[in-house]
Amino acid sequence: MKFFLDTANLDEIREVASWGVLGGVTTNPSLYCRIGGKLEDFEAHIGRICEICDYELPVSAESVSMTRDEIVADGIRLAAIAPNVVVKIPTMIEGLAATRELAKRGIKVNMTLCFTVPQAIMAARAGAAYISPFVGRFDDISEDGLSQLAQVVEAVNNYDYGHPVEIIAASVRSANHVAQAALMGADIATVPYGVLKKCVEHPLTDRGLASFLADWEKVKANA
Ligand code: G3P
């Protein structure tokens, strides 16, 4: 499973890139709003993320339009920012139609706000390269987001769509979400910075490190 960072924060992206685990970045309008993003700077900001990603790792930039023609126009404009831009489009009829058009032009689409098996399969059929089933937002309404994700992974992987399709576990809120996504075979987990940091940590790692360092002090004292 690859790790994508779910953020628009450049410092977080640079930091995780330095860890050697960054597989890509996903943004959305809320994440851009959270960093105080300005409307007129949006495309330049996506360009800066693409640069940090060496113009190679996929960077999802979301369309906020509601009709197929407008979404296609957004997609063409966003894809022109850099070769590693992936156009993020909500799962809805207009979004499917726009995905079909963009896929025909060789532009990669990440279908977002996906919650069900039929939505995911339709996204794949329309030509989406990535599908983002949301986990945490199911938990928010007292449903089991992980079992919903498991169903999407199993169902999508039952079929061949004539093009590569990768499932991005999204709306990830905990290290357990990350672990379970990997166990069920999600291709990617897009993870907020704070959660990704927690994924590196374990109390037994801390305890083991403390005892190794303490013993090394004894070795030095005996020198
Ligand atoms: O990228 C979309 C998704 O990851 C949003 O997560 O926490 O706002 O449900 P969240």
C-alpha cells in the first residue's frame, strides 16, 4: 500500500517527502481553506505541491463545478498545471460524464466522495484511475467505515476495467484505519499528517529505544 498525504500544507508535504514514504498528495477545497488558501493562488499552490512531488507523484486537485462541461473545463485547466496533476471529481452523474471525457483525453481522474460499491464500480467504468472511498465519514454517522471500504475493495477488484484502477482509502482518521486498509488490500491510503506521524509511533518502540540508549550509556561508562 502506498501512503498519500491528505493535505494542502506545503511544510507537511516537504516533511513527509523527507521521510521517504510519500507516494502522492490529495487536496480538497476544505484542506485548501484550512491553510488560508486564496482563490487566485489556487492553481499556483497546486503547482508548488507538484514541484515538491518532483512532477512525478500524483497530486489530486479538485474541481468545484457541478456540470459536466464545467468540470471538464476545470479538469483540462488543472491538468495543464503539471504532468502529475490528477483531477479530483465528486461521484455524481455529472462527475461520471466528465470523468469519461477527461479519461478519453488521457487526463487522470480521482473520483472522490465515494461511499458505496455501485458508486465505486461506476467510477471505474467511467474511466477513473483512482477511486476514493471515505472511511471516517461513515464512522461519523455511526456506521462501520472499514467494512464499507472492504466491500469496495473486494467488489472493484472483481473486475477488469481495461485501464488501471487504484483504490485510495480516504477520510482516514487513525493508525488502525491505515492498518486495516492495508490488510484488506487498498492500493493507497491518503492520510492526514498527524495520523501519519502516529503511524510511526509505538510505546514499545519508545520503551525499547530508551533501554537501548540506557545500556549504551553503561557500555560507554565501562570504556
Ligand atoms: O481527501 C478527502 C478525505 O480524505 C476527507 O477526509 O477527514 O474530511 O472526512 P475527512
